[in-house]
Amino acid sequence: MHEGHRQRMLAKLEHSHETLSDHELLEILLFNAIPRKNTNAIAHELLLAFGSLRGVLGAEYGQLMTIGGVGASTAAYLKCIYYCTQRGEVIPKRKMPVVKNFEMFQDHLRDRFLYEEREVIELYALDAQYRIRQCKRFSDNKNDRVAISPKEVGAFIVHACAKALVIVHNHLTYSSKPSPEDNAFTAKAIAICHMHEVPLLDHIIVSNKDMYSYFLTGELERIERTLHLGEPPMGGADGENS
């Protein structure tokens, strides 16, 4: 019944969110909590009762449930948004690792893979300052191997709006020495990154004992030369990058 309206509101959120009023934002927020009712009226009632979006999200459970159409699950949903927002405000104070600083990034990876019992691949989309913008992890049903396609790498670069890319995967042995398959995958990744005009800064292999960096060993540059792709985008990685 309300599907067409909801689709129009979601399209507005995606393409012109700055034009949405507070009650429209709250209405969209309530779509997931109240899937089969008109949330526009409820959004108006909430704002009328609590004065602002901040007031709505900061209201107590019992207060929220005095509004018609707001039950326990909807109140819990709004409170969860509030608590996530509170915690999210602390995140900028804890800066994500700067991949330019390889030692700092090594510490991040050491903690991340310490108890990993499967082979996984992680793609790190970086911003213009080489801070991590988004990470995506891939794994297969087989614990001792993992593979992703060039199409998946390209899709991640586009969707994450990456300015640069770092690939990390682990070996379940004590050796981080790359295999021929690792080298072939690195070559494909370099080619995909070049197509998207995004530099591949590094491919790092983490083992139970140590780490291998394609950049620091010069192997990344060697593989790039064999591909004859021309100058790397954005000037490529400099001597400080991982």
C-alpha cells in the first residue's frame, strides 16, 4: 500500500538527502522498525512530543511508547540508533591506521589476524590521506584457501570510492612467502586498479610468524613493470607507503 511512497522517499534519501526535513528523515528511519504502517504520522507525533530528532532519540523507552504506533520493538530500535550515534561520536578521536605508516598498519594487522583460523582476503579502501575508509573481508568454505575475482575487486573500488587500495591476506603456516598464485593474483589486482585509476599501494601477506610486503620488497614494482601499464595512477606509492 505504501510501497510506492517508500521507494520515492528512499530515492530522495539517496540523491538529495539535504532536502529532507526532520520528519521525513525520521519517517525513513522508521521504515525498518515499522514495515507495514504509514510512518509519516508517527514521525510527526514523535517530533511534536519531543521537539527535535535529538529529543526523539534521547527519550526514554517509556516516553517513546506513549506515542501511538510506537511499541517496545520500535522504541528499542530508536534507542539503538541513539546509542550507536553516541559511540560513533567517539570514533574520530581514535584515528584509523594510516597505511603510509607501515609499522602502525602492521600492528593493526597483527591484532586482526592473531586468532584467524581460515584463509581470508581483505581489501582496504583508503582515502586521500591513506587512512582506511572501508574494509571488506572475503572467505571461502574451504579454510585453507580463498579467492576473489577481479570483478569483485573492481566493484569494491567503485562502491567504497577508494583513492588507493591495499590487499591483505593470510597464510595459515609460519611462512608469509608468496606463492605463484599470490603473484598471479597481485598482477590481476594491479591491472584492475590501473583500469580504475587507483593505485594498489601494497599486497601484504600475514603468517603466524611474520609478514610479507610486496611493496617493501620491490616485488610490486617488478610485477607492474612486467604488465607494461605505463605510469601508475596518482603518481603511485612513494617510499613511505606500505
